[in-house]
Amino acid sequence: MARIYVASLSDYNAGLLLGEWIDLDGKDADDVQGEIAAMLRTSKHPNVSVACPICEGTKEHHHPLTDLHNYASVVPCLYCKGTGKVPSAEEWSIHDYDDCPDMGENPSLEDLCEQVRLVEEHGDAWRAYIEWRHVNDVSESDFEDCRAGEADSEEDWIDNFLEETGVLDEMPENLRSYFDSSRYLRDMELNGDVSFEYVNGTTYAFWNH
């Protein structure tokens, strides 16, 4: 499960630990921002006022009329005491990542949720790709263009590559046993043709051009 630990900076700077693990699977940026905002409203060191989450800043609360109580249908919001505002910390920071790409302390939540979606869709291949490129310089189209397959090892990958591309087809059968696939692969790497990343025991190959 992808999740992040988000901390209130005003509390952190005051020597208190206030934060929350937020699950990211299946959520968009608005969902995550809403959970962060709820955490910040519990701050012991609030430094801003924000719209009340109950009345949404209207200062009023709609109460159903009943026969037992003579309530007006609209009464001042009890949560914010009719002010429409509640205290909150303003700044936050991500202090830890679990099972999702590390995008630093203050990433775009839209970008973060997109990374989680891509990991869900492409699995470890995407994790390998962002290790190879960099999480802030990636795209799904580039991933598809650069992806060169996967195997248990580099040796297995080059053997599969040679077979699939037919590199040895024009070589006489009696000479094929002398062909050094390891040296061929080493030349490919030295020429900057291919790179490899290793994730959870699998080798992922990517074209450099």
C-alpha cells in the first residue's frame, strides 16, 4: 500500500511531533489535500485561520426541525462558534514514504498521485524506470519508448535480445558457439546503447536513445 507520512511544520519547529500516515492508493490530489488539511487543523501551534470544515465558512449549520425541540432550521455553527473560521497550521512536509516513489518533502500532490497510479499500472518496471531516469524527469510515453524488456539477469537479457533480433541468423551454425554474447553486451553498454536497473530480483533494460 502506497502511503506518505505528512507532518505539521509549525508543530515540528516547536518541538512537537504532529503528523499522519496517509494512504494514496485510489486517491486523487484533492483527497490527499483534504486529509492533510484535517491533520493541520489539529495543530497545537496553529498560525492561520481556515474555513470551517463543518459549515464550509458559511457560519451556519442547517438543523432539521423536530416536534420535540423548537430549533430554527438554520443555527450558528457550533464547531466554529458561528465565525466560519477555525485555527490551523499552514505548512506541511512529507517526512517519509512507504511503497511509493520518493518525490521529496514538498512535491506536487497531482504529480505524486500520478506516480502512484503508474506504479499500480506498470509495477516494478516503472520503479526501475524512475530509478534510471529520475522521478522528476519521467513520462509514460518516454517509458514506453525506452523500455527494452526484462529478464532474470543481464546475460539472460542479451541472449533473448540476440534471439529475438536475429543477430546470429546470418552467422554459420558452426561459428555461433564462438560468439561472445557477454562482450557484445559490454560493447552495447560502453557505446551507451542500453542501461540496466534491478528491482526485486528482476533486471530491467532501457534504451538510452
